[in-house]
Amino acid sequence: MFVLVAAVALGYSRRVARLAQLGRPACVALTFTVIFAGGLALLRFAGPGG
């Protein structure tokens, strides 16, 4: 899902002709996914039960 959001945010909507064109949005989405997962892990371990 993050790949589609990143592709639209970077202006790729309705202009993708090859799968290779999604390389940059996929990298952006992967970065956001890692940050999001890291933030969730931080909240889990920083909580009262962590």
C-alpha cells in the first residue's frame, strides 16, 4: 500500500509504463515502512510493560 501512496505523492499516477519506473517510489515506501515499524517497536518497548 505504501508503494501506491508514494507513487501518487511523487507524481507517478497514470504514467507508469514499466515496472522499473516504480523503483524510486518503492524505495521511498520502504524507508517509510522501516521508520513506521521502528516507531511502533519503540512505543512497544518504551511503554509501561516494555
